[in-house]
Amino acid sequence: MSALSIVLAVLSAAFFAVAAVLQQKGTEGMSDDAAIGVGFVIALFQRKIWLAGLAANLAGFALQAGALAIGSLLLVQPFTVSTLLFALPLAAWTQKRRLQWREWMWAGVLVVGLVVFAVLGEPAAGITAPSFRAWILPLAVLAACAVLSMSRGARLPHGAQRSLVLALGAGVILGYSAPFTKTAMDALGDGLVRGLCSWELWAMIVASSVGTMWQQSSFQAGDVQTSLPAVTVLKPMVATAIGLTIYQEHLRIDRAGDVAVVAALCVMVVAAFALSRLSVPPEPAAVDAMAR
């Protein structure tokens, strides 16, 4: 079962990568004023390339749901980072440029860090349906992060900073969608009526939809290489934190393994930051200065 859940997780990452590249292309040319709100959604649905990306996104969510139905959050979510290995070359190809060797290096380091975390941690399943009381604090944190990201992102001008702030918000929201999905799939396994009565099913739909739209705003403000690393790392980190706490999942590790797992987490953060820095194009003023 664990092998199948890993395969499904990697396949979902591939579809998420295709979706990210297509949807970023679909947001090109849209103004910052139109990048948030109902008008933004309506405009996106009128673009065929964005709709193709939406189809890939839905396929990715379906595969992820299948993986979470048979595997723990700690097992499935780390493998979604392989999205970067698919998306960065695709984005470079659409932009008719070659990836820098440092981008390849840091993408590889990021993936190795998450694989080390998954393998040495030996993720073990916990419960599938935490009580609503256990969710109160995590939901309050989610609301605070969403408000902070939206308010800050709306004040920033078009560019890498706006893209990154919105991507951070999208990563947190989509990170919550994974545990919602796991509980919803468990409820649906007990029957359609029980599944429809599960609040986590509707929370999954809302979180996935809002997180995806938020990610589109980050694509519009920058490019895939700027926003995707932040989203890709935050999603499994948030889901892992929730899995370790209210879902009572755990890692079977010894003292030496503790050091390796902590090191892997640090490496992931550094690698994602490096990828974002490497992928940000120079500011126009800097380009003019170099030209002189």
C-alpha cells in the first residue's frame, strides 16, 4: 500500500507541475487590479490554456486524494515536492531558456531533503478523523495566515515580492487541504451520505479552490520559478505539522535519525529559498545600471 501511495503522490506531482506551467501562461497579461476577486476568476475561465491547466490540477488533486486514502500524511505529502523537478524544466522550455546548473542543483537538494525525511522518519499512520475541537487552533492559524498574505500581497506592486507573498499564502491554504482530503476520503469510504455530511469534505473543497485561485494570483504577479518552490515546500510542511499533531501520526526514528531528519528539514527550506532567489529576474533599474 505504501508503494502505491508513493506512486500516486509522484503522479499527482507531475500533474500539478503541468497545471502550474499552463496556468501561469494563462494569467499572463492580466493587470494587478484584476488579479484578485470574482472578475479574475471569470477572466481565467475564458482562457483555454488556463482551462487546460485546471484539468491537470483536478487530475492532480484526484491522484493525491487516492494516495491519502491509503497512506498517511507524513508518507504522501513529502513526495509532492517532486513537482519542482517536473515544473522547472517545463517552465524554462516555455520561456525558451535553459535552467541554470544551480537551479538543477538546488532542485535536486530539495528533493533529496524530503526523501531523507520520508525514509528515515518511517512515517506511521495515526487517526483519520480528529475532533472539531482539535481543529480550532489550526483553523485560527489558517485564518490569520490567509488575512496576512492577502492584505500584504494586495499592497505590493507587480513583481517577485508580490508573487512570493501570495505564494506563501497559497502554500499554507493548500497544505491544509491535504488533511481535509484525508478525512473526507475516509468518510466517503463509509458511504456517500456520511461523506457528504463530513465538514472536512466541504473544507477540502473550499481550501483547494481558494488555495488554487490564490496561486493563480501569485503566477500573475511573477513566474512559476518564483512562486512554485514556496508553494511546493509549504504544502508538505504544513500538512506534516498537522499530521504530527492533531492526526497523531509519528516518525519512528532513533537519535541519529533525529539529527538527519532535522537537517533534512533545514535543507528543504534553504533549497526552496535558493531556488526562489535564483529564479527572480533582475529589476529593470538594475538592468539599466548594468547596461551603462
